[in-house]
Amino acid sequence: MSGLLGLSWRLLRGGGRRGLLGAGLTAVAVAVSTALLIFSVSANVAFQGRAEREAWRNPVAAGTAAVAVQAVRKDYVRDRTVTVVDLAVLKPGTAPPPGLDRLPAPGEVWFSPALAELARELPAGELAGRFPEKVAGTIGDEALVHPGELVAVRGQAPDSPIMRAAATGDPRDGFPPTRVADFTGTPSPDAQAYQALALIATVLMAVPLLVFGGAAARLTVARRDQRLAALRLVGATPGQVVTMTVAEAVITAVAGAVAGTVLYGLLTPLLAGIEIGGGSWFAADLWPDVPYTLAVLGAVPLLVGLSAVVGLRRVVVSPLGVARRETPPAMRVVRVVALLAVLAVVPTLGAGSAAGVVAVVLGLAFLAINLTGPWVVGVIGGITARTARGPARLLAGRRLVDDPRAAWRTVSGVAMTGFVAGFIGFLSPSSGLLGDADAATLRVTVPTAQASQLTAEARERLSEAGVPARVAVTGTGESRFLAVTVGKPARADETAADETAADETAADEAAVDRARTALGGLVPGRTATSAADEERFGVLLLKDVGTGTVVVLTVSFLVAVVSAGITAASSILDRRQTYALLRLAGTPLEVLNRARRAETLVPLAVMGGGSILVGMFCAVPFSFSSVNIGGMTILLVCVTLGFAGVIGAGAASAPLLRSVTADPAPRPD
Amino acid sequence: MTAVVLEGFDLVKRFGSTVALDGVGLAVGRGEAVAIMGPSGSGKSTLLHCLAGITRPDAGEVHLLGQRVDAMGERQRSALRRTRFGFVFQFGQLLPELPAEENVALPLMLGGTSRAEAVRRAREWFGPLGLGGMEGRRPGELSGGQAQRVAIARALITRPAVVFADEPTGALDQATGHDTMRLLVEATRGNDASLVVVTHDPQVARWCDRTVEVRDGRILTGAGTAAGPYPGHDARGYPGHDAQAHPGHDVRGHPGNDGPGSLTRILPGRNG
């Protein structure tokens, strides 16, 4: 066996400059796939990490065995959210919550690093004044969702009014005082939603990557099959041929996978800067998890090897199988049936379906497109060849018919991206729904009985803080709101307020924050919030969907363009003798380049369009609204980038074509 | 005076420190078949490449019907190779994904002939070359000899002035090689084209009117008259034979045609 491996190694090294170039292309393809694959896996780990770090802030009620009371609410400063956790210890000696070195005593507060910094930066009246307690420490990273998160943990006495406040309306705004047995908590529904979205994004990224990696392996085999068929002819057993091929593919793939891991490591700082959920990432979040990385490092060469075996089947079955090129058997319509079968399942899905099921169906739709692609390419090739008038289109059409899989490999990446773009483009909610809510009116629910007393106190606090504002009580029955409109004169007949601030719309952020600070603790356990604060989460979610879309599409495009470039280059290497002889016989290079362009663009147009439609179809069950401008813009940009990228990648290999055809005595190697 | 179609003067070509051609001259007459023989590395292929406008000689001139080939740009030489020359290589020149008839029609299509017309004219070649019924087959479905005959048809379909063949029988067995050479010589002659064959096989060379021996980049003096027995003068039946005259093929100022064997001469190199 070692003799065989040695021979494979020598074949690989002895492939000459062009052989090495071919192996190099494969290694590059594998490296890019590996790096992106680790990224897509790491993203899941990273979201899981966030969910786990946030879990302690979602208290789980514990009944009698409670060791502490925990209340969580959201406060706001500028356009950011501050999570305020109030803790009252019932049983001393309990393990402190994550990120704190000890249990907080009443009158103490812990700040997250970002909150501490912001509290120093802003005037005390805008932020720091909300936390009159003694700053006792800094919350550790293990309790923060992201490095920029604003969190405060305050110690309270069990009988303080805050720890006895009534429930707020929306659980997203926080938790009422809850008796807890420990500080483990549970992942929030939002965190779980992000994890589900990350999983879908992973499928959207990973499937094209695997297809691409497999294509890279075929690429090695395609170049080698002639030589291996020769080995078979001189008496190598099928087992030996398989071993050698797999060895060669795996050697290349291992090199590529290791390079890809290093590449990912180098990219980590860049990737950690992607803002999701209101902040960027801890570098450790995106560091590849050791077991997962090892799994990827093991799986990639394995898949490449497997793909090589499949590609080699024909050589092994018959030594003459690849030496003699015959009309390939037409591909069966079964491939289309597979796609239709998967698509038939789609309408049964809905927004309520489990993320795992959706991911599986999406993955299957992807694979079905990949299965159908070559068949469609073959059909298109037949039409192109039949209708061709000039030599370039004839060459392109015949080539598509001859090897639809190879042509599909070139465009599959972009077609897959089309699927992703179609899916997301249709899914993106319209951004026009949010964003222009009133940011200047703070509201807080008040008990009806105390309404007038609290109104007076609010006015007093605001005037002490120098914030011009009109305070009024709205609502009826038990649900009374204290509405504080910042920037308006406190009373129509008063002239004490700053005249310049009288403009209704010009309530500046600083004044609103001063009002928030002044109103802090007015109603224990409640935060005065504006309509803009309340839709902050929605705005954030929309922004995140946009960011996620851009990330997924960027990955898809990277894969697509790299794959188009590599397949274009390798197809030139594979056919260099024929190309060279054609050029010797006077065929202009432009004709060959035109033919190469046509054999990419024709299937690209058909399959790209088709995939976009399939992607849209898959998105229908989940879409909130009809197609919107934002989604259409994404689609349009994708289509443009896709074509430009593939044309560019093809054009980039034109010098290679020139160089391989410049050899006046081409010989197959 | 014989009608010289293609002529190389004092051709010199170096690859690094290796001198592939060291002052070679060669003239090819109209309708003449010339074999260039020599061992591997003697420079015979380089000579063919220089004559065919594939490579540019470092010194010397190549004239096709009075036109300086060596002075042309790559684009012009490419067009010249496409229109005035035909090529038959050892193997691999047919596009595997194109049916035989489209392989033959391709040069015409490159020249702007409509596809239907090009394929129609391509088909005319199949019968005479013994390829009847093979029009729709792909190169992988043809035997080596059949593939070479398709290549011959492709080389001749543009009615070239000169056909260049580089080891055209190199990948064939002896009997098939014999048949292929006969067809190549007959078809070329039937189309009034000249033929330049590079080979190391004396059996192949015997089919030509004349053989020149190349050694170490020079033509061996006195080796130029070995015309072999010439089996096939009968070239009727080839599509080009009784077709209309091709413009530019007749050599102005050289109306005489004294017959193939006597048309050519070897020009000694300036230094030899």
C-alpha cells in the first residue's frame, strides 16, 4: 500500500507545471470551501454561545426552593437598549450569577464594560444618574451577549419596591420579579429564533459549498482519468487505481483543508466585526470549535475522496471507458421528478414549521436543483446546438450536450445563489413598516389611584432636571399611561421652558435621555419608553435579516465566482491539446473565448432564472407580505453580480487559454 | 520553370541555446508532396512550424505565393493558416463533442460560410474518403484511421494551397497508416494542393514525391531526390477535384506545371 501511495505522490508531483497548476486549483477550491464551511458551522456555535450567555437573564420560576428574586427590564439610552437586572438574595452563600465575582448586596451595581464606558462618556444626567448605587464591579464577558452590550446588575433588598412590582405586559420587555432556584435560566425565544435562522443560513451556505468541494474533486479526476485508464490498461487492479486516485485527491484536499482552516483563522477578526443582534462578536465566539473543526477537517478530504471515487467509477469499470469518448447516455427525467417532488412538499410548510424541518426541506430543494441542473443544461445545449448559426455557439452547444455536468459545475454556484437570493428576496419583510415612530413621548403605565400624585412627581423631577416636557395622563380604567412629551413647554401658560426647545419635533436625544434618567424609578420596576423604543427590537431584527442576507449572499457569491473561475481554468487545462491544435489550424482565439463564454452564459441565464423562481416558491409559505422593493433590489443586485462575476471569472482564464495554446507542439501529458 | 507555392529561405530558429534550425531552405511546388524526415530532435517539426506560419523564424524568410509569411502578425498568420493551409496532426485535433461532419465543416464556418452550406459541403467528403455513414459519429466512436480521414477532409475543405501533416500515421498501425497516407496524398493532389509531411517513417515518406532529410537543424545535401514509387495519381472523385477553380491558387507568372516530381528543388543554406 505504501508503494501505491508513493506512486500516487510521485504522479502528483510529476504532473509537470500544468499538472501542479491543476492540483493547485483543486487545493484552492478546497481551501475556500473549508474556510467558508468552518464559518457556516462556527456561526451556529457562535449563536448558541450567545444564547447560553444570555440565558441567566431569563429567570425560571422556582416556587418555594428559591434562593433569590430576579427581575429584568429593558431601559434605553440613545438608540441602544440597556438590560437592567435587579437581584435580591434570599439565601446567602448562593453561587453568584455568571459574570459576577460575588452576589450583589443591596445598593451595589455591576456594569458591563460598554455600559461603564458609556456612563462615563455621557453627562451623568443622561445615563449614570439612573444608577445611583455604588459601582461594585464589571460584568464578565461570560454573561454578555456581545462585547458592546449594555447590562447593569443591581443588588436589591428582598422587600424593596422594585422586587415587588407587578408584571409588565410584554415578556420581551423583561421579567417581573421571579423567585429562582439558581442563575441558570433558559435561552430566550429570540435567541432561539436567531439560532434557527442561523441554521437555515448554514444550509443555504453549506450545500453549495459541498457541491463545490465535490466538483473540485471531479476536477482532479477528470484530469487524471486518462493516465489512470492507462494504468488500468497495464494491469493495475481496480482497487489499486481507486487507492491511487483517492490518495491523490485526498493529499490535495488535506493540503487545501489545512490552508482553509488557516485562512478562516486569519479572517476571524474581520468576521467578528459583523454586527448581528445589536453588536459584533467576541473573537472566541467565532474561533472554530475544536471538535467541529476536526470534524470539518476530516470530512472535507473524505468527501473529496468519495467524490473522486464516484468520478472514477467509469475508469474502474472499463479501462477503455474513458479512453473512448462516446455519446453519453441522455440523463433521465427522474432528475426533474425529484425536484418536483421536493417542491410538492413546500406548500405544506408554514411559519409554524420546526426550523429543523424547514432546513431539511431547503437542503433537499437545493440538492434537487443540483440534480436537475445537468439535465436542464443538456436540454439547453441541444437547443443551442440545433439553432446555432456560427461556430462559437455550435461549439458551445455541443459541449453542453457532451458534458452537461461540467457546464453545470461552472454555473451551479451562481444558480444556487439565485436560489438563496430568490428565497431571501421574497422573504424579507418590507422595511417601510417600521422606523418612524415617535421617539419624543415617553410613556409609563401607572396605577390609577396614584395617577395624579405621580404626575406631579414627574413634573417636579423633570423640572429639577431642566427638561422641558409636557406631562399628561392618558388611557382609561386600570390602564393609565403617564405620557411625557419631551421638548414641549411643561404648561401652555409657563414660559420658563427654553424657547428654542419649543419645537415639537426637535426633542433631541440628550433631552429624552435626561427625561428617562429623571423618571427612573418613578414607578418601581417600570421603564418609561417611547414608541420608537418599543419597535427597536423589530428594527434590529430587520437589520439583522438584512445583514444575514448580505453575509449568506456574499458567501454564495464567493463560492460561485471561485467555482466558475476554477472550472473555467480546469476545463482549459483538460482540453489544452484540442484548443492548441485548433489554434494552430488557424481558429481565432476570440472564437474559442466566445464559445467558452456562451457555454457558461446560456445555462447561467436559464438555470439562474430557474433557481430564483424555485427559491421564491420555497419562500412563499414563510413570507409575511408580498414582494417588496428591498427584496427585489437584492435580487437584481444578485443577478447583476452573478453575471458579472461569472463573466469576469471566465475572462480571467483567457490568458491561460492563450498560454496553453501558444505551444506549437501540444502533446497530451 | 516550376510553380513554387511555398518557399523558405535560410531559416534559423533557436530555443535558448539549442539551435533547432541552422539555415534551412526548402521550396515546395504546386501539387507536390514533400516528406521531411529525420530523427527526433533534428528540427523537422520546427521546420514545419516555420513554414506553416505557426512559429516565427529568428532569421530567414518564408514566402507563400510571393507573400512574406514570416513578417505577418499573429492575427494575419492565424487567418492564413485558416484559409490557405490545412493541417493533419498525429491525433487529437478533432473536437470530441462534435459529430464528424461538424468537425469537417468547422473551418468553413470559421470562414463565414453558413452552417447548412458548410455541413452540406462537408458531407461530400465522406463518401470518397470511405467514411460513408460516419457523418453523425463522434470522434470517440471512430477508429484511429477513420478519425485521420475525417481530419484529412477537414484539412482540405477550405481548398488550401498547402496541407501540413505532422506524423499523420504516428498513432496508426502499419496497414491503416498505409491507407491513410494514400488517401492523404491522393486527396491533396486531387485538390491541387501541395503536401508537406513530417515523419520519421520511411514507409510514409515513400508516398511522397520527394524526401528531405533534416539532421541537427540542417538539410542533408544530396538527400533530396528520393522520390518513392507513387501509387496513386488517380484523384478523381474528391469533391475539390472538379470543383470551380479556387482564386489565388494558381501561381501568377508560373503557369507551367511540369508534373509533380520535378517541381521542387532544395535550396542549400547560406552557410551550407
